[in-house]
Amino acid sequence: MSVLHRTIDVAGLSTHYLEAGEGEPVVLLHGGEFGVSAEIGWERVIPVLAQHYRVLAPDMLGFGDSAKVVDFTDGRGLRIRHIARFCALLGIDSAHFAGNSMGAINLLVDLTSPAPVLPVRSAAAICGGGEIQKNRHTTALYEYDASLEAMRAIVEALFVDPSYPADAAYVQRRYESSIAPGAWESLAAARFRRPGLHAPPTPSSTRAYERIEVPVLMIEGAGDKLLAPGWAAEIAGQIACGRSAIVDGAGHCPQIEQPQVLADLLLGFFAEQAV
């Protein structure tokens, strides 16, 4: 299955995305850790999903080959509106969405807002939405100093399998992505705060889930080092058409550690929404 790299101008912002397959659209939103991109986040599941759907995986603003911009007042809202415009430009007025980590939180934030802007037909939130734990792994994610050793700590935080942080080539690949021109600066700048202010709290899982009207699948990695066990079922229980699943042998990125299991979950879920 051929995966195409494309670039489109979205409201003056260069936006890189991957595209593969034909049929109903599926939009994949990657996580928010330093060094991630659409390709790094989704490359192992795109070929499977693309056998059944038209798959679109954009680099969100600040990541991969998309524009490096910072909004100090509404960074999350900027990225959500950017993806909404991206979909509109591609003629997508309804799509299945799947997001990992930050991508999942962005989906849930939009779906629980008074006026959602994303064209969501169904949504899968993968390891994003629960209360983020405060431990050495979250410290590694939030206090990345753009060193190779610090990237190894991020990789350790993301995965259960110790072979990932032990894989020098894999760590190097993520490291190089994190130090591409503007990449580290745009993510680090978004976390700036005035001297004397306390560090902002981690994203809360408290949202108006009763507003969600589309089917939602919450997916938890059984070995996630960043989220407390049971968060997926707890949130799914607050959504009218919500359900949850747990992926064994996976941490914060099941789409990388267990790509076939994750792809099968998504395919089954999306197929249930067929007209």
C-alpha cells in the first residue's frame, strides 16, 4: 500500500500530511511529545487501515513538516481549528477520527465543547483523556532539554517494551525529529510561563461528556506509564455512545507497540458505524 506525502496551505500555514487508500475518510491525529510526527506516530497502522479507508494523517502545527507556530493563549484551540480547516479544504464533511495522547485530548476537547468544529462521525481516543500522572516519566515528557539522553527517557516513558529505549536507531530518529528547525522551539515555547508563576496543572479529564453525540471508543494501554489504570472505562461510562477497550502489551502508544491489535479495534469500531 503506497503512502503519499502531501503538503497543503491551510490559512497560510504549510501543512504536511500522509494519505493512503480510498473510501470513507479516516483522520489520524498524532500525540504531542517532542519528536513525534504523523509518520512516526501512525506508520505501522496506516497500511492496514488504508486497505479499507482513505486515511489522512496530518502533522499538527509545530510537528513534523508542518508550520512551526505558537499561540500563547489558545494553543490547543489553534490546532483543533487548523485540523477543521484542513478537513474542509480536502472536502471532508464527515470522517472517522482516531487520536493518540494529545490528538485524543484534542478530539475530546472539541467534542465536549459547546460548538464542535471537527467533522467527527465517530472517534477513537487512544491513551488520551485521563488524568496524567506526576512521575519521572511525565517529567521526561515535559522537561525535554533536546539532548539524546533526554529523548531516550521520553521513549522509555512511552513504551512498555524496553527494546524501544535500547534501540539507538529508533531513539536517534525521534531525536532528529525533535531538533528539526523550529520543532523544539515551538513546543518548548508553548510551555513558557512568567517568572514567579506556578507550573500549570496537567490536562484534566473533567469535561462535559454528556454533550458528545457520536460513538466514541476509549482505548487504554495496559502498561501505560502516564495514565492511571481504568481511566478509559471511567470516561466511556460518561458518554452516551461510549465504550472502552484495553490493549495488552502496550504503553502510551498502542498503535506502535501493538499495531495489528490497535488496527483491528479501529476497523471493527468504524465498521459498526456503516450506513
